[in-house]
Amino acid sequence: MSVITAALIGVLGGLASGLFGVGGGTVLVPMLMFFKKFDIHLAVGTSLAVIIPTALAASLRHGQSGHVDWKTAALIALFSILGAWAGAALSVRLDAHLLRRAFAVFLVYVAFKLFFRN
């Protein structure tokens, strides 16, 4: 059952990643927490490990369609490495309960902004 659950999470996360440009934080983390019973720290770390091949596959496919600004992507990637390092350092220091609540607030905020955006 564990392999099947992981496979389904992977397919759904990959689908969301390719379709919407999301997957790790917004899809995989909650699914890992709900269906695999991971604590948030383990879910975040696992999700981040999954992002690399998922993002590569989806970005190459979008790139084939001319929907990637590679120069902008490279610049953002360069600086996002710094932010990711700092964010990971902060995440591992935060209590799991606090991190889970902050993540929930973030998801609600993003959902609200997307839903009510003109």
C-alpha cells in the first residue's frame, strides 16, 4: 500500500506541477502529511527532493512550446538558491506545530488571492 500511495502522490503532484507550475509546497506537502502521515519537516524535505526531476521535466516541456523565459529563469534560480538555503535553515529550527500553522496560513492566503483576483 505504501508504494501505491507514494505513486499516486507522485502522479498528482507531477500533474499539478506541469499544469499549474506548483507541486512541492502546495500539493506534495499536504498529501505527504495526510496520506503518508509525515510530519511537516519530513514532508517539506521529501517534497524538495522531488521538485528537481519534476520541475526539470515540466520546464523542458513548457520550453518546447516557447513558454519559458530562460534568461529570467536562470536569474531567478541563481537568487532563489540563497532564499532556499535561508528558508531551509529557518524551517528546521521552527517547531513543527508552528511551521504547520504558518504553512496553512500561507495556503489560505494564496487561495484567497487567486480566487478573488480580477
